[in-house]
Amino acid sequence: MLPNYQFPLNETALDDLYRRGKNAIPGGVCSSTRFNAAWGKPVYASWSKGSRFGDVAGREFIDMSMSHGATLLGHAHPSQEEVLRRSWEHGLMCSLDTPYHVALAEQICEVVPCAERVRFTNAGSEATLHALRLCRAASGRDKIIRFFGHFHGYHEFTFVGGHPPADQMHVQPPFRESAGIPKSLAELIIPVEYNDVAALEAVLKKHAHEAGTLLIEPIDFNRGCILPVPGFLEKAREMATAHNVILFFDEIQSFAKKAPGGAQEVYGVTPDICTIGKSLGAGWPLSAIAGKAELMDRFKPVGDVAHSGTFNAPLPCILGGLTFLEQIRSPEFWQTINSLGERLTAGLDEIAKRSPVPVRFQSHGSRFGIIFGTREPVINYTQSLCHDPNVMIEFCRQTTERGVYFHDYGGGACHHGYSLMHTPEEIDTVLGVMEDSLKAMGK
């Protein structure tokens, strides 16, 4: 029988839960960043609905993380009741394809510009891992050119060279972002500054003979939502073609944040292959690899590249994806998302002007970044190093006390956002809380 927990918990019971958690789970959390530095303990939730969630202590918050962008439709969107019912009706299949898999793949091919074939995975890290194997096989070259500040998952092939300390940006081999990553794998990564055409051209000229993949997160969400400067993605496309390098857009995060087809639709630049995910499953774990037929058909059983897994896209996740595609193909969805974004962005601009603490807000569709330490536009990783993690943690502590939840990412300059189920009134409340919090921090 499942445990039956009674909420809210008092302070003693909450401390006991955290103690039990640490004894059974490293740090008491199942994902390292779930430890909340602003709280000094994990966020143990008891419910979520729409734009809000509650913790086990009985507190309620307007959620401005929304599962890092995964629950773009909102928590427990009404469409998911049908997903649960239909999944139970068919038997919760986890290792068999169904007509629903084909239907979702077809719809992605209709929406995402580069998509002629689709393969599903669960987490975004799985998607980039398998996609890079495909790129290596197709190009015949093992090294990857990637950009400082971009995030492509936690596996060894990409958790290198993305977020080095200022004094280790140009070390060789590139900075490894976790213990346990072999030096030999770091030697396969060639990092370069984003939005720097000359630097990218130089790297391609020097390394195209050994690097077959140019890996780009079109919007650098993990460093405060850094956008591509005008013309950069277009030049990257031109240079990748000229040097016979596969152009790979990692759109796990940017997919459907401003347009149904992701950043490649917004900027009009079509890569050879992309990964999409995060919000794709409407809260269920679902990601996908999508690309040109000639490239994707290297996957077995058509080609010679392995990609398999018992839990690749269980039926509930696929059904969640179909409900998500239905929403984002509706004009009403974008009317709501865009109107909320306009309201939020206008408010953030005014708050930044009045803030006693130097802060910069940058946005792309339904997600925005917060960079403490500057009021100027940030266009690359080096500029983002001005960000002060301690100020970010204090900001999250202040907003939490006022009923608005921002995930603190250990103080990082990352990304936050709203959902389809946020209301204009809630956006106004969030803006007021943000301003009050910054004023309190400036005293």
C-alpha cells in the first residue's frame, strides 16, 4: 500500500523529513540542483495545480520555474486527465511503439523546420548523447565544437567546457564540469565564445578536419537567456556548410518557447539536426532527436548507429506530447503566451531601471534570465561572469518569503518563466514581489 502522508508538517516534522531524506538519498534530493540554497534544504512539494504549488509545510507559491520550462502548459493541465485515462486503457506500455508514436513524429515533422525524421528519448541528456553519436558516425570526425555557457546535458560528451571559472576558460584540455569525467573525453571538446563570428571562423578553419559537429544552444538559457546577435546563427549555418560540419541545434529548452518550431523557426536558420524536449511532454519526460532524413536514417535498423532503450518514450509520455502539440498549434495558445510575455517584459524593464541592485533581465518567449551585477546587455559567457551568485540566492530568499518561487540554481544566472495557466493578475503580483524584494536587498 502506498504511504499516506498528512500535511502540513510542522518544523520538527520537516526537519525529520530532511534528515530521513539525507540518510536515504545523497543530499536528500534526486537531482543535485533540487537542493535549494536559498532555503538551506530541499523543496519538498505536496501538490501542484496550474501556476502554483504547495510545499509540505503548507506554504503556497506562484511558480516562476515551472519545472525549468517543462510544464509550459501549467501543472496538471486539464488535457492530462485524458492522457492518464487513455494510458490506463491501453496498459501503460513502456517498450512497444504504437500508432500514437507515429502520429506525434508526423506532427513534429510538420512543425520543426529541420525535422524529416524523429526519434524519441526521455531526458534531454539522452537526446543529445544519442544525437552526437549519430553526428560522429555521419561526419567521421570525433571532436565537437561547442560554445561557452551553453548546456547540453550531464553526460561526459558535453559536460565539458561549458561553464568554466574565469581563470580556466582556455585551459587544455577544456574544463571538466564534474569529477569523474575522463580527461580523454575532454580532449574531444573545442569550446568557443558565443556570438563571436571571427572566433568561430578561426576555430572551424583550424579544426574542421577533426571536428565534425558544431553544437549550438540557440538561446543560452543557462547563463541568463543570452540571445544570438543579429546574423550570428546565419553565419554559423554558412560556415558549417562551407567546412562540411554538421550543424546541431540543441533546442531541448528553446523548443516552443516563442514559436511552435523553436528558435530555428524564430530566426529562420535550419540546422541539419536538432534535439527538442523539456516542454514537449507537457510535464511527462519526453525529448526527441529530429533531423534530415539522410542523417537520421543512419540510426538502426536502417543504418549502423545504435539507439535503443526499454523506456524510450512510454505511451503516457507520447500522449502528453500529442496534447502539447495540439496546444502549440493553436493560435489561442500563442495569444495567451505572447500577451503574458509582453506584460512581464515591460514590467521587468521598469523594475531594472528602478532597482537599487544592478540587474539585467533578458527574455525569449515564455522564459527569461536574471543576471545580477550589470544593467547592460549580456551577449556572451565572458560578460555573464559578472553575475553574483550570492545576490541571486538572497533574491530567491526574498521572493520566497513573499510567496513567489524562483528556482535558485545554486545562485546561477539561469532561467525562469511562466505557463499557459498563469494569469495577468499573477504576472502583476510577481512583478510587485520582485520589485519589493530588490528594494529590501538594497537597504
